[in-house]
Amino acid sequence: MKTKFFKLFLVFLFILVISLVFIIILNNKVMPLYLSYSEGRMESVVTTVINKAVSECYFDDELFIMKKDSSGTMMVDYDPLVLNRIISNISSNVYDNMKKIFELDEKTINKYNLDPSIFYIPSGIIFNSVLLNNIGPKIPVKLELISSINPNIETKVTEYGINNSLIEVNIRVSVMVKMILPTSSKDIRVTVIVPLTVKIIQGNIPEYYFGSFKKSN
């Protein structure tokens, strides 16, 4: 009886040791590989969602307020009401669509032309072989939004033609998401810059443009 019990104990101990070794190898060797592999794919998902969610927001109101001072110099500024409405609409649309994507909502996934299989990692990638990639079960990858959506306006002004200015307005959306695998997780920050609008501001045309080089500008 004691001999049988001792054998069972040895079998249990052997299984326990093998399990611990497997878990250590999984956490230290395999999971970092899976995290690295899935990080680029998940960044691509978030980037796609942000780009399309921003493009779905349409704005009919003029974003700029333009005035001329007493010397004729053009003064340009944002309309604060329009700007706040744009930021609010973008924040809401990005958040709502990202939440649905992360919950694997089939309708939203199809709307954004995403392949549902992107949320699963082929476990065979550890063999680093195309032939063996699909061997073994698929490992699910989940995403959670862990920061609020706070779009920021960025403006770039460049010379355009003769005494004109080209104003480019971009929206910068930066989010922090948690990528979750069965035994590991990683926080990743994704920043996307989306063009919002372009405006050409006409200034006073210099007199020398017409050939009068002796006159002052």
C-alpha cells in the first residue's frame, strides 16, 4: 500500500515539475514572441479604426475666423464653438467604434473591413515556418481601452505661391490600449495623425509681382 502511494506521489511530483517547467518556458520564451507578433497587428487594427472613425465625421461649418486689421494684414483663428464640436464628435465616434471592435461586434468588424481572424494568433508561429504556422490551436487576443480619447488639433502653416499661406489642420488621436493574451498582457500606445482640412489664405500681392521691381512691396 505504501509502495503504491509512493509511486502515485512520484507521478504527481513529476507532473507538477513538468507543468512548472512548461509554464516558465511559456512565460519567458513563448509569450514574448506571441506579444511581439500580435502587437503590430493590434496597432494596425486601432489605426484603421481611428482613421475611418475620423473620416466618418463630416463638418459643414467653417472652422476658421478670418479678419483684417487696419493695415490689411489677414488675421486667422479657430472658431472655438466649431472646434469643440469637431473634437467632441471625433472623440465620441472613435470611442464607440473602437469599443464595438474590441467586443468583436460582427457588424462593426465588417463595416471596417477587418478580418476577424486578426484577433487570433496561430500558435505554430513559434516554429518560424510557413508550413507549421497553422499547427496547433489559435490563441485569442483581446483589446481593452485603458485611456480616454483626447484628440488634439495640430496646425502647419507654409508659404504657398506669391504671398499666400497654406494652413493644414490635422487631428492627432492618441490612445492607450491593453493587449491581453491568455497568460500575459501588454499596454501599447497608438498615435494617429489624420488630415482634417486645408485652407489657403490670400495675402497682399507684392507690387514687384507685376514687374515693378523699383517699387516697395
